[in-house]
Amino acid sequence: MTEIVRRSQTRPIYLMLRMKPPWVFIDEIRRFVESFCACACPNQEREAQVALAVHELMQNAVPHSREEDVDLVLEVDPNTDKVTISVSNPCSGEQFEKLRARITSMNAEPDALKHYLESMRAAPTTRGGLGLPRVRFEAQLDVAAHHDGDRVMVVAAGKLRAPRLHLEGGVLS
């Protein structure tokens, strides 16, 4: 364990995963990522937020994967105070344009909580549509997407030492 801590003080720590998209693994990946972050970055108290972001991004990727590979790369770097999550999956140009429009609209609202609440109000009974706003607000990560050929990569990145979310009436952990 001492060697892991010593090595983590000099370079980023990565988790890379490629999988075929059965839904059953998404919850297990969330638990694994939470444990991975707790070991890789002890005392950061960020593992639940990072695991939530991975879970949401994987839930978005799997239904669009057309039974092809979904790739996950998680990078945590305590030295630069940075966490980056990248999830890639097959994606048509049309699907990407819809995704890009959603991300652009989301990022145009400077208040992540306001956008998250608006997203909840817009579709209170439908499934979906909250994952990216949830990553942006609850996990406190910036979200972007890139299209390369027939794949999309959604990237969520931000500070490893994110401040606690303060809301009226309390703190969101």
C-alpha cells in the first residue's frame, strides 16, 4: 500500500475498462469506481460523486452502443487536483448533434443547480434526460462531448477536491 501511495504522489492514477454493454454491470461498475477512488485518493471524500458520474455516463452510453464496446477511462490526479472521466461508445452524426445541443444548452446556464431543477421539471414522468445535468451539479464536473468518426466521447472533468454543495436548508454530501 505504501508503494501505491508513493507512486500516486508523482503521477496520475488510471482506471481503464472496455466492456460489451449489458445493463447488469453498470451498478457494479459504480461500486467498483467508488472503491477504486477511495483507495487511489484517500481522504478526498469524492468517491461517491465520481462513482455517480461514471454511473450516469455509462447509463447514457450503453443504450446507444448498438451492442459494441463501451470504453471508460477514469483519471485521478491528486497532484494537480483533477479528475477526468471519459466514456466512449458508437454514435451516429445525428445522435451526436442532439447530444451536443443538449450539452451546449446545459452549459449555457451558469447555475448548474438551476439547470438541473429545470431538467427535472421539464420531464417529471419520463425516464432519462437528467444524467448529464446530474453529473454537472451533483458531481460538480464540467461536461463536454467529442465526435470522432462513428464514436462519441463524453468527458466529465473537474477538481478532485470539490467543495461541498451548500443548499438552502443544508449541505449535499
